[in-house]
Amino acid sequence: MAPCNCGRAGRSVIVYRLVLPNGVTREYPTRREADAANSRAGGRGSITAVPR
């Protein structure tokens, strides 16, 4: 009997990467958290969705 991979093979998880103007990069599991962190940091960062 073959082992079960339960459908997770090849799947990627999307995280939201916040890059601030001072070069700091952080990743968040939701867009909402990334937006909130960007607001706390002055709102000048850029957020991109990236596969993990």
C-alpha cells in the first residue's frame, strides 16, 4: 500500500511580505496583519503576496 500524502504535495502557502523603507522585511499570515503592521510603521511600506 502506498503512503498517503493527504493532498499536500505541491501546495504552497501564501504569506504577505511587508518591506519597509528602512529595509526591514517581515512576513505575516494574513493581509490584514500586514496592513496593520504597515500602518504602525507609518504606512510607507509595500506588501506583496508570496508563496512559501
